[in-house]
Amino acid sequence: MLKYDVLIVGAGGAGLMAALEASKAKDLKIGVITKVYPTRSHTGAAQGGINAALANVDPSDNPEVHTFDTIKGSDYLGDQDAIEFMCYEAPKRIYELEHLGVPFSRLEDGRIAQRPFGGAGFPRTCYAADKTGHVILHTLYEQCLKNDVEFLNEWFVKELIIDNNEAKGVIAIDIRNGEVHAIAAKAIIFATGGYARVYWVRNTNAIGSTGDGMAICYRAGIPLKDMEFVQFHPTGLRSTGILVTEGARGEGGYLINNKGERFMARYAPQKMELAPRDLVARSIETEILEGRGWGEGMMAYVHLDLRHLGAEKIKKKLPQIRQLCIDFEGVDPIEEPIPVRPTAHYSMGGIDVRDYKTSMTGVNGVFAVGECACVSVHGANRLGGNSLLDLVVFGKPAGAAAVEYARNKSESNYNLKAEEERARKEIEELLRKESKENINNIRMEMAQTMWDKVGIFREEKPMLEAIEKIKELKERYKLLAPGDSGRLFNTALINYIELGYLLDLAEAIAVTAVLRKESRGAHARRDYPNRDDENFLKHSLAYYTPEGPKVEYSEVRITKYQPQERKY
Ligand SMILES: Cc1cc2nc3c(=O)[nH]c(=O)nc-3n(C[C@H](O)[C@H](O)[C@H](O)COP(=O)(O)OP(=O)(O)OC[C@H]3O[C@@H](n4cnc5c(N)ncnc54)[C@H](O)[C@@H]3O)c2cc1C
């Protein structure tokens, strides 16, 4: 049986940062398991940049302002001690990345360049043109290889095995040959990324962003925190929902309605296009709903105009964006405005992390980092550029903490072989089962329901309807089977399992959203338009039960900044 001291599930920025740190323990066996080849992880799609108050462009910036901006951006739902830790660590992690080899864009004098981003007091976002995630991911992967981290590439983790509130290992499928394995591990770090594919009809995420780690931990009894908070990015391409980075507005892009107005003046007169994402996304949707956009239904849009930036700046600072617009929308931003509309983007919620210094969950030896985790530093609304930061700031100590934990643990005699046998039989049965449903129908009905009823604007009745619909889809899912009994690269099997995860997550999102009777950050209720600190300044915790999530609440840690009204 495969055995590791520390097993990291996921090879995006968070997983690789944790693995690199863990690899310093040369006497321990460190492994990374990932369903896609590491450099295809969604981190590689990150465009705009990573925040750190280096004060290279504006000397007035500092980590305290970054802390305050993040707390305000979170609509006061973020835990302030964790946010402060992240913002003060940020400059150190950026220089560490630089020394590892990340080729950041530069100012004239050679220091790391920084651009303005939404909800930030100063230009604070470090970047490499519009390919920041790509260069960070590749650099970390090279470093992991150099430091002898073992990779199980194209392996799919299906289950977490816990005994006596302690990590024992995982059940995984080697996608290349269909073999089912139990893998023993003393410490397991989940770094499996987000779930924006719940909103399959319109999202920015990779096809594999199906929230697997969240659903796996949830089913194993670890609660999911703050699932009602889903970030809709203001600017997705009209036809596909593909992301146009906030960096495009950071570089000076305008949002324009069909009257030719820079309509953000109505919603955020000071910050304009650089208000935080929740506010800008709602403003665009309002313009469209009130008839000041173009197009109809899912294809309605407003304009993001970059033309006044000039060809040279667009080619230098936003080359990938330009290419995406040409390839997927048939529009060259040098010549024409870009048709855009909000698109599902990021999961503020995730696996409940109990201690931000180690990223350990409530189960001994199980850790979570990156987008799958909820620390919580993003609260009700994440600021652009703070996710890449979250990956490296929390990935590093999680790697160290997992090593420390594994060192103090002796070999377990838990019978993982029996779990492996059970899982193998279950999969054999599944492969033989005849399908009486269509995977695409279930997936699209789920996604359309979530988009229409648990989307940017929310209300009780549609959300209750969504919960009923998800329950119906979960019943229909029981009639579904992969429909392919092959062993080699059986993607039908993987897609089938992923859809099961998405349905559980969709339900957790909808149920926690109905219960939160207030508007805060990305959770905007028409029937409860105001923030209600008295009743809802608290984190939601969704616990798995076969009948649907059981929801409890926990305290938000407030240290320095008392909640105020949020104006931009
Ligand atoms: C288009 C786009 C642009 C973005 N731009 C920015 C930006 O400019 N700045 C910023 O701060 N943030 C940005 N974000 C957000 C940020 O990039 C992500 O939140 C972050 O990269 C997630 O990293 P991660 O390491 O948590 O997971 P990911 O990079 O998503 O990696 C997940 C890993 O888990 C593995 N995995 C998943 N499920 C399984 C399973 N069942 N078994 C085995 N392995 C599994 C995958 O193979 C993968 O290796 C952007 C996001 C998108 C989608």
C-alpha cells in the first residue's frame, strides 16, 4: 500500500506551497496527489495579480491599510486576527516568490510593479503582465521537483478516511488505469480549489473546479463554513463567462451602459470601477435589469471599454485578455469595447479551518488550504488579488504544521485494506450499473437553478424552490451511472463522482443562503436588503446529514475594527 507522512491533495498554488515547505523535512515522505497535471491547476489561470503592501508605487501603503481594506471588503465577516496575519506576512511571501524565480513585472527602477485593484486604498497588486497565476504555479512546481516532492499525477481522490477523529488516509483512483487504492497518510492537506462549476452555465473556473475536497471533507463529517458567500466576478465575457481580469479596470478601463454613461458613478462615486467585486457585479446586473444594457436573457451585457488606454498599454499589460477577447468574443479591445457580464468566480466559504496558524480542521491531521478552505480571511466578499496571497501565506505554515504533526504520530494499524476493498467493490458495481438518467441534464438543471435562484440577487421563495429542485436532482442522480465501464481514463466515472459533489455543495450553498436573513458582501437579499450585525455577524457551519445540511453558527473574531457601514 502507498504510504506517506504528509499527503497533499491538490497541486495548485496552495498545495505546491505547502508541499515545498513540507519538503524541507528530508527524512519524511511527502507526496502530492492531483487529478490534473500540476501545471493545469486553476491557479495557472489567475491573471491580475497578488496583493502585498510593498509600497513600491505609493509610499503611503502599509500592511495595516491592507488589513483594514480586507476587513472592510469582507463586510466585517472575516476573522480579523487571520486577516492581520495574512497582510503582514504578504511582503515576505512576495519576496520569497521572487527569490524562487517568479518573474514579476517591474517598475522603471527595477522594483516589483504594482497595479490598482478593487477595494484597495493604494496600488498594491503585484503582477506578471496578466499571467500572474501561471508564473507562480510553474515556479512552485519546478521548486517542488527540485526538492524531490513525489507526485501522483492524474489520480483522483474520492474519500477521506478518518478514525477516532484522526486522519488515516484517502481512497483514490489512478485515472490512467482505473485502479482503486487506499493511501495511508499521517497528515493530509486538502488544497483542491473552488466549486464555481456549481454555476456551470456561467463561470470563470477550470472544468475541474468541482469542489471535490470540500464535498469529501463534508461527507466525512467536517463542517463547511460560510457557503452562502459565492463571488460573482463583475466582468466575464458575454458569451462564455470567461474572465476579464479586474486588472483591466485597474489599468483604467471604464464600464459603460447603453446610454454611454460610466454608470459606476451612481453606485460608488469615489471608487468608481474599482469598488469591490460584490458592489460592481450588482451594479452591472442592475443596469441590465433596468434596461440600460444590451442583449437579452443570459446574453445581456454592458461594455468594458479599454480603447482609451491605447494599443501599446493593452499589448504590454493585458496581452492574454486581448487574446481571450479576440478568440472567444471576436472583439479586439484595442478597436472595440468588450461585452461583459458578471460570472460565478470564487468560493469565499469552504472547509472549516480551526486554527489559521496551522490550517488544521477539527479533525486531527486533516488540514485545508487555498480556495477549498475557509480560514476565514475573505469573509463575505474577497478582494481581488487576495486569493493568490491566501494560497502562499497559509500554504507555507500548513506544510510546516503537517510535518510537525506527522513527526509526532506513530504508525497506525487501522485497517485501510478493508476500506480499499469496499471502495473497489463499490466502483465495480457502479461501472456495471445501467444509467437511467442523463448527466448533462442533471448538471445543467442544477447550474441554471443555482444561477437563477441562488445567484447575485436572492430572495426566500426562489431559494426554497432551488432547494426543492436540488433535492429532486439528488434523487435523479441515484438513477445515474457513469455509462462507461472502461478502465483507462474513464472520464465518465470522474464526471459522475464530481457531479455528486457539486449537488451536495449546491445544497449547502442554498440552505445556508436561505437561513441568512440579511445582505452582507456577496450575499444580497432583496427581502432583507440591510446588514444585520445583531443577528448575523457570525459564520455559518453546514454539517452533512443524509437529509441535507444541518446548520450551526460560530463567532467572528473581531480584534481592532468594529463593524461600520461599508461605503465606497
Ligand atoms: C480565471 C481566474 C483568474 C483568477 N485571477 C486571480 C488573480 O489575479 N488574483 C488572485 O488573487 N486570485 C485569482 N483567482 C483566484 C485564484 O486563482 C484561485 O482561488 C486559486 O488559484 C485557487 O488555488 P488552489 O491552490 O486553492 O486550487 P487550484 O489551483 O484550483 O488547484 C486545485 C488542485 O486540486 C486538485 N484536485 C481537485 N480535486 C481533486 C481530487 N478529487 N483528487 C485529486 N486532486 C484534486 C487539482 O488537480 C488541482 O491540482 C482567479 C481565478 C480564476 C478562475
